[in-house]
Amino acid sequence: MDAQLASEPHASRPGYHHAMRAPAVLVVASLAACGGPEERAPVVEAVTCVAPTVERRPFRHRMSGRLGSGRHGANDVVVAVDRPYELRAKFSYGKVLKDLEDEDVVLVVGEGDCGPWQTADARRSNDDGWVTFERPALMSPAVRPFHLIVPGDGARLSGRVYAVAPGTSAVLFDIDGTLTTGDGELIEDLLGDGAPHMRPGASAVAQRW
């Protein structure tokens, strides 16, 4: 795992969203917020929010709208406060994963899960379907949600940026074959064959942190 907490300028990769998933996930746990190692029971609140939107406009290239169903992936980001970071995402379509090339992608960031939302930047995907946004540092610990939206068809990816203070405790979980029942669950997930099969108690163990 390429975790770079509190000492490196760019982000680690705690997890992929949608079609892609990293082999491990990093969960940041603030001992101060949790009340100490013996008090880590999670507090989960159900919140329904309206996702941000951007103005639709035609694709730059006519064929871009004929590639099939979307199979996109984006990274969450964990970064030390006072350090700039990058948001990266991969956009592809269809069973052959045809890359979305030379098309606009808009970044919308929020102060919380329900906003307020701000259109922060727009970039163009490269020949491999990747788009990269360079972002300024967050100056205090925070969790910032983001959405990456393709104006051509409204496709979106969502994730979070976790800005953490130096010395923040973290827990590293392996996923496939540890939390899930086997390494083959990753392949099934990438092929879109449904949610992975979890080991008994795996969710409870992860959520405790």
C-alpha cells in the first residue's frame, strides 16, 4: 500500500469507488474523537443528500456518447494537512473498457456530505481516460466530499478527501482474502458481478474503527 501520511505531499489510495478497488483500505481513526482505544464503537447516522449537478453539454467527440455503459473508478485521498494533493479518476465504457479520451470532466467539492457545493475546476481526460486535478492544501483536519462529473452524459464518480494531522492513528485492512472470502472476489467485482462475499463479522470489525 502506498500510504503517505503526514510526511509526503501527495495522497495515498485508501479505496477505489465504483468499478475499481484497491487491494487494501486505510481507515483514519482519531483517538481524540473516539475517546481512546477502548471506546471505538462507531456512530452511524443516515443522511440523504441531493447530489450536485453540472450543466449538460454535448461531448466534444461524437463517438464518445456511443461507447456503452460506464465503468469508471476514482480514488479516495488521505493527505497530511498543509500539503497539496491530487484527485485522479479513470473513465471508461463498455465491456472492453474503452477509454473516454479528450473529454471534459468537472470537479465539484463540498464542505460536507450535503454541501454547500462549489464547482472547483474542469479538466480534459487524456488518451488513457485518466483525468487529474491538482488541489491546494487543506489547512486543518477535515473530510471533504467530491464529485467528478462528465457533462457529456452526466456520469459521475464520488469520493472523499481526508486531511489528517501528523501523528493521527490509522488502521490498515487487507480486503480480498481477508475481509472477503477469497482473492477471486476482486475479479468478480471488477467484472461487475455484484457485491463481494464478506467473511462473517468482517464489516463489524472494520466499522469498529
